[in-house]
Amino acid sequence: MMNTVELKNFSTWYGQALVLQDINISFCNHSITAIVGPSGCGKTTLLRSINRTAELERDFTCQGEIQVFETRIYEAKEISAIRRRVGMVYQIPVALPLSIRENVLFGPRYYGVNKRSQLDNIVENCLRKVALWDEVKHRLNQSADKLSGGQKQRLAMARVLAVEPQVLLLDEPCSSLDPASTRLIEELLEELSRELCIIIVTHNLPQARRIARETVFMLDGKVVEYGPTAALFADPKNEKTRGFVSGLYG
Amino acid sequence: MQSPLKRKFRERFFAAAVSTIAALSSLLLIAIVFFIFQESLPVWSNVGVLKFLSGANWRPVVVPPELGIAPMLVSTMWVALGALVIAAPLGFGCAIFMAEFAPAWLAAVIRPVLNMLTGIPSVVYGFLGAAVLVKFFEVTFDLASGESLFAASLVLAIMVLPFIVSNSEVALRAVPDEYRYAGLSLGVSKPYFVLHILVPMARRGMLGAMVLGFGRAMGETMAVLMLAGNTLLVPTSWFSKGEPLPALIALELGSATPGTPHYQALFAAGLVLLVLVIMVNLLMNIFLRRVQSGVNKF
Amino acid sequence: MIKRNLGDRILVSFFWISGLFILLVLVAILAYLIWRGGAFINIDFLLGSPEGYPLGSEGGILPAIKGTLWLILLALIFSIIPGLATAVYLSEYGRNKRLTEAVNVLVQSMMGIPSIVVGLFVYALCVVRLGWGISLLAGGVALGLMVFPVIVVSSRNALLAVDDNYRLVARALGVSESYIFWRVILPRAVPGILAGILLALGYAAGATAPIMVTATAIIASSSGVLLEPVMALPYHLYILFNEHMSLDNAYATALVLVLMLVFINALALWLHSIQERNNA
């Protein structure tokens, strides 16, 4: 299996506070990896570091190296090119203040796609991939604000897919959604994992067990344990992991 | 230890006093409007609203007096709109700079500087404009006198700039961070994101800031008094001279005998100015209210 | 893509330029005033009376400084108590939502009244109807009216900024609302309220339009007699320049006025930052 995202001795700080400490880990292509751990363990920062949006926060500094398909992303000059290759979906569903269609086309238009047929194709393809097409195809030009939370989250995924990323990061994408929408998104992720490297941060341990091939357990800015999901849950090697998966803290 | 009864009485008294003073104070505005209206009443009944607003001649002391404030009204609008045309792009640029691009320390330097700029009295702006800017126009373009609506607009623009900047910055910062992350993680450049997402989301607040600046510019006295040139003709271009309403009032109030049509007409002019500014303020309130319930609605 | 990069660069440069422009304006104003007026400021100028012909073309500005101080004092006397009471009403007693909203809108609109209109009102009421004539007292009333909404809004904001948890915690102890207000809320809001008063003070010190129609004379002794006209710094500056008396003295007067106001504003900002730290 090819390693697509690789962190080497990676540490980050917000001001003086050490958030991630010496992370060494590689994520596999064409699979879903879940990152679990208690609140404040640094899993979101880890995720955001991989598409270089962590540095949008004040006083962010980092050390070490992250490679995405052999590119050292913190040495790259074009930050936006990195962000394009590593898409990210956030916890709170965000519809940009545009129509549904323009939400999907926000990235492609920036990259200079302007042929009508091409644009139409992108919209339909991406919305189909996230199973939103049938729900919205007759109102593509309406404002995206009117969509429900679950729909907005799928729209966010479609928006990311439209710029053809190689890696898809998701930060607790289902935490504000109802069970039906959650189920739908999980199915989509399994579908998408055939083409992409997917890394998902989740609070929901059953969700990790359901969809992730591998799971990472983090605590206090460090990776405690990393392995196949089934093994990690059934037979944790580390005492702390055992405590966490059995619900002692979190 | 006080007796509970005494304490209760004292508390009741305090509450009543505070409420009464608040009620009386808030009636001040109404009192001002009413009083000025009353002083100007003969003008409205003798001359009529339309004729007063559209009359092109201001000869208040001839018999019978000619009372038309069209030249001043046009000057007021021209000067204020001109100031806005200059100040709005710069102000929005600076607000975007401070909210999105400036290093934290630089934004922390600019913010108090904006406060200092609003603290400098208008007479100083007017003086510097007249002593430096007008001189510069006279020398450069070989004019007999460099005063013009344009000079007044230029100085007013500097004066309203801090208001536009700080209010626009508030509107830009009110956009939740989620939109920044969602937009930027699609790999678009920051300026692209600012122009296509951030500014449209903050546009109501930014418009509100502009309207506030407009109101300020319309009511400003000293700068226009010292810079606009003070002629009673209807201005024909940005580079004509003119006499906006506040300058008219400041110049003529002292020499108008109370009870004469001249005196009453100055109050009518004041009422017109007041109504204009209050209308602008109400408009801004509507804008800002929409912002409060708008941005976080999504 | 290349075109886009170029466009981005131009935009970002524009943002930087407009940001730095603001700094440049303040620096330019201060530097120019110091260059043109700095040399003329000395003890004789600050503590001397206008001299020469026409009177004011030489000599000092002491009566103008005194007059401005008197005007500020009166303005604060007239505005602080009603301003604070209204602010307390809005932040603590405003249970009637509609009424509070109405008072808020009225005060907000008052803030927008052009200062010359305030002058016009006070001229008709105090100078003409009440027969005070052009006088210190009328000028004080005009400036008081002008800064009243400033005091209301800044004090209200300072009071509302105090953490609601204090109210909650104190209420749980069974003490009355006004006890909480005096013991907990008001002390935490004092720096913010003082900052607002300073801001109002600076605003009053620099205002020209309302006092030029109600209070000022070209030459006066400004000894504090309520029903006599006074001199004032901003009006004195206007006269020095407009009547072509002395450009040098005008620059010096402008510098004194600006330094005074920059100092007052800096003090207000400092108090404001204390307030924010208190309630962070």
C-alpha cells in the first residue's frame, strides 16, 4: 500500500503552547483512517496542519515535515495549490453565500474553468457523488442557505470534490447532524475511499469502528497507538488506549 | 445595619430618579427638532417647502426677501458625496487590510491611530486644508483662489475615513471563521476569497459604515466653512465654489436679527439639515440591524 | 493563472497602501504642525495674552486656553449626570424592551445631530429667548448637549460589558439588584465610563461650530463669568487664520490643540484597555 500522507517529527505550537509533539505517522491511500482522542488532544490541529489551514490561527508555528504524495508541503511556495490537493470538510456545515451551483463551482471557476458544458458536468458529477443531485437538481440557482444541515454538509463535500483533491480531511463532519444524515455521509465516505485517501477526526467511536480501516488514538498532542481498527478496539496494546475505548475518559 | 424599609425606599427612589432622567434626556432630541421647527414655521407657511428647497436665490435681507436654499443644498450633497467617493475605497481597503492582511502588531498600531485621527478637531483639519491644500492648488494650477467643493471633499474624506474603517472592520470580523476555513481550504487565493465571499458577506455593515460617513460629512461645519469657497451660486462642477448648509448657518446666524425672515430662514435651513441627517441615521440603523441578524443566520 | 496572480498582487498592494496611508496621515499632520508651529510655543505664548495690531497677531493664547477649560467644565457639569443616569437606565433598568429600544434609537440619532444644529438650537433658546446673550453659559449648554449622547453610549457599553455571571452569582445570594449594581457592576465599569467622559471632554474641547454661534468672541478675558463671552482655542485658531492675523500663531495654536487632544485620546484608550482587561 502506498503512503500518501506522511508526517515526520512534526510538532506545532500556538504561541508558547505545544499542541502537537513529535508526530510520526503515515496514512494509506484508498482507505479511511479515523483519528480519535479526547477533546483538546490536538487531533483537529493535526488535520488542519495537513492542508495548511492550521496556520490561519494566530501565532501558529511548526517544525518537522509533512509530505503529501512526496511533496514537502511546508516547503511549497503556493499554499493554495497544497490546499487544493488536500481538501477539508469542517464540523459546522458551511454554505458559502452563493447559489448551490456556485458553491460547487467556487474552486473550479478560480482555476479558470469557464466553458459552460464543463461547468455543468462538474456540478452534476460532484453533486451525484455526494448523493445530493436528486434533491437539488431543480433548484441549483437558489441560495444554498436554505439547505438543511445534512444537505449543507454534503454540499461542502461536493465543493471540495470539485477541485479534485487527492486527500480528503474531515473534522467531525457528522457531529451536528441527525442519524439519517450521518448514515448517508458514512456511506458516501466508503464510496469515496475507493479513489481517495480519507482522514476523519471523530468523537463518535462507533462511527470509527463502522467506517475506518485504520484508527489513530491521540492523547495530549502525541500519537499513542495506531493500527487496524478492529485490532485497536478489540485488543489495545496501550493502557491509555484501553481506557479510552472502554469509555473511561473522553 | 440599615433598616430594610429605609433601604427599600432608597432603592425605589434611585430607580425612579434614573428612569425620570432617562425619559427626560431622551426627549431632548424631540425638543430640539420641535423648537427649531417652531422657529422656522413662518418660512414654511409663507414660502412653502418646495419653493424654499428649490429656490436658487438667497437674498434674505431685501424686501421682499428671496429665500431659496437650492445652492446650499446642492453644495452639501456634492461635498458629502465627493468625500465618500474618495474615502470609501480607501476606507474599505484599510478595513480589509486590518481584518485580513495586516500582521497583528500593525493592526494594533493602526487601531489607536484611527482613534487619534477622529480626535483631531475639525477646525484643525479645516485649517490645514486651507493653509496647505488650497495653497497647493493655487500655486500648481495658477488659480486666484484654490477653494472649491473638491478641496472640501478631500479634507472631509480624511475626516470620515476613520469612521468608515473602524465600522467596516467590525463588519468584516463579524464573519465567522468557518467561512474563512471553508473558502480557503478549496485552494483559492486569499484576495479571491476576500473579494468573492468575505466582502459580500459583510456588505451590509460596510454600506452602513459608508452611510455613517455620509451623515458625518453632510453635517460637518468648519472644514467646509474654511474650504468650500462660500459663494451663493449653484455649483456646476466639483471644482466650483459653494456654500454648504452648515457654513451658511455658521456665517449668517450672528448677523440675523431675531424675528426677521432671515433669522427664520436660517432655522428652516437647520431643520432641513437635521432632517437629512436623521434620515441617514435611521437608514444606517436599518442596515446595521440587518447585519446583526444577518451574518450569523447561516 | 498568471493574470490571476497579477490581479491578486495588485489587490494586496492596494490593501497595504490604504492601511499605511492611515498611518501616514497622522504622522504627516503631527510632523507638519510641529515643523511649522513648534518653534513658536514657549511659556510666553502659553501664558501670555493676545497683543499687537490687530489684537492677536502677536502675544499668547492664555485667555483661549482658560476659555476652553471653562467651556469643558460647564459641558461636563451639564452632561455627566443625565448621561450616566440614562446609561444606567439603559443597562440596568431597561426591562421594558420597547422603551429601551426607543431611548437607544433617540440617543443614537442625537449622536448624529450636526454640531452646528445644536448651536442653532442653543442660540435660539438661550442666547435669544432666555436673554443670556453670547456667553460662556450658553456655550457650556451647547457643548453639554453635544457630548451628552457620547457619554450615554460609552457608559452604557461599559456597564453592559461587565460579565453577566457577576449578576447571576450575586443574585443567587439574595441581595437586591441595586446592591449588586453599586457593589459589583459599577466598580468594574468605572475605567470604561471614565474613558467615555474623557472622549466627551476631548470632543467638547475641539468643537468649534456650536460655540462660535453661542459663546465666543475674538478677544475676551475668559475669567469665568457665566454671562460673558469667552475666547476658546479652536475658535481662536479659526480667527487667526481666517482674519489673516498670524499664520505662525495659528500653527502654534493648532499644535497646542492637537497635542492636547492626542493626549486626552491616548488616556481614554488606555482606560478603555483597562476596562477590556477587567472584563476579559
